[in-house]
Amino acid sequence: MFGWKKKLNDLNDLTAQLRPDLSRESLGVGPGFPGVAPNPLLSGDARKRTAELRTGTLALGVLVDWREVNSNPRVILMFDVETADGTSFRGIADEDLTITELTRLAPGQTLPVRYRPAVMDHYVALARDVDPARVQQLSDEIARRKRT
């Protein structure tokens, strides 16, 4: 029970040493980012976060870059996220993609994502289930806000 934060920090430091491309600095997030889970299927926190993100608030993310974690292919996607209320932040999505999806990734691509406004820990998830009309409505809303 005692020292769990130290163990978590040690794990994040170890991850950064083993995979410098997945460090907080490399991903462009601050010290509040909890880090990339070595195996999200075995991490209770990662499973809980994924479930919460499935019902999160819709936003638009412009793909900045991505890092392959393994050959499933599991990738870490980095987005510049813009929300309907005008908040912008660097979002990190930990996703399993098909080879076809992976080959279609291109920096600058705008994709719908979901985030947790109450947490704001830089985690987002691809919103694959959202209606294209809702995405267009959100895009128009963001563009309208930028013009005023």
C-alpha cells in the first residue's frame, strides 16, 4: 500500500528508458501524463480508462505522429485535440489497429476522438462509433467558434 506512487514512477522511468520514443517528453505531454501501460489488458487502470473513454466527450484530433508499440499492431497516436468548448491539448491514444488502418494514417489527418473532461490526463480514444453527421456538426461548431 505504501510506496505505490514510487513504484508507478519507477515503472514510468523504466518505460522511458526502454522506449525513449514513448517518454512524456517525446510524446509532447507534461508530467501529469500517467504514462503508457506496458500491457493495457493486464492493467486495471488502463481497462477502466478505456471503458470511460468509450463514453467520453467527442472532440476532433489532428494526427501529429504515431509510435508502434508492438506488431499487433498496437500504436500510440499523438493528436492535437480541439474540443467544442474551445479547449486545446495534446492527446494520446493507445489503440490496436489493423494493418490497413495503420497504412492509412497520415500526419495532419483529422479524426474524431473521445476524451474525459473531468480528468484531462491527455488520454483520448478514437471515436469509431460516431455518426459522420455528428463529426461534421462538431467540425462546423469549432470552425464557427474560431471565426468569432
